[in-house]
Amino acid sequence: MFRPRKNLARKRAAGRAGALLAFALIAVAGTLAVPAVPALADGRFAVIPKRTIYPGEQLDATELEEVAVTNPNIAPGYAERIEAVNGMVTRRTLVAGRIILVSSLREPFAVSRGKAVRLVFRNGPLVITASGSPLDDAAVGDLIKVRNLDSGVIVTGTVMEDRTVHVVAK
């Protein structure tokens, strides 16, 4: 059996009025609310590229900018300061306007495969130097294999800032 609902129109009108009131309150609260930059309160910033940067390109400070982090749930591991990533090389494509993850960057190579380097072996007062050819590209601090050009022996050493390779004793 069908029962007509009494006052249905009145209930719908009350619901619409409530929704309108809620919307008006939100609009007023938005104009009176605290500034829309909550990240400035805790001082969190992220570095983003101004243009798309492809793998192997070196980052330049003019191509980057710092923006306030507005997402409180952002995953850790992103670059926070331009100074920290300036001069680093990209491992993958960095899209313009997206945060830069530190894991997608590396230090620039100090030595290149096939280019001559100076090998240095130190054992107490004994210092032996020779020329060598790296078998791989490597950054400062990397352990790398190098062929001694005089003897043909392959040795392992650590790349130093002055682009020499300090041979590790066996």
C-alpha cells in the first residue's frame, strides 16, 4: 500500500537551507582562516625543477626553485635545499614542477672509463705512482678497478678529489 509522505517538501527545503548555510559558513571561514601556507610554520621546503631534466644532465641552480611543502604526508627523501643538489647529475628524468628525490641524483663522475688517471699506492714511507686506465666511470669515494698501463695488472682503488686513484693493499 502506498502512503504519501507528509511534509516531504518541507523537509527537502530544510535540507537545502542547511546545505546553503554550511556553504556560507565555509566561505566566511575561508576568508578569516589562517594563511594558506601552513608549511611556513614548520619551514619545510622542497626543490623542484623549472623544466624537464633528462638523465645524465647536471643540475644548475638557475633551473631549480624551492617551494613550500603543503602536503603533510609527503614521503621523506626529497631534496630540501638547492645548495644540496646543485651540480649533481640526474639518474632519471625529473619532471618540471615535481619534487626531486635524492635517490634520483648522483655525484658527477670524477674519472671516466678509458681516460688516464694517476695510481697511487702508499704503504708506510713507501709511495709508488703509476698511470692507469679506469675500467668504469666513478665519482669521488667510489671503489673502482683500474688497469696499470705499465704492467697491465688490474688493481682496485678509491677515487680521490684530485682525480687520482689510491690503490687498496691486498
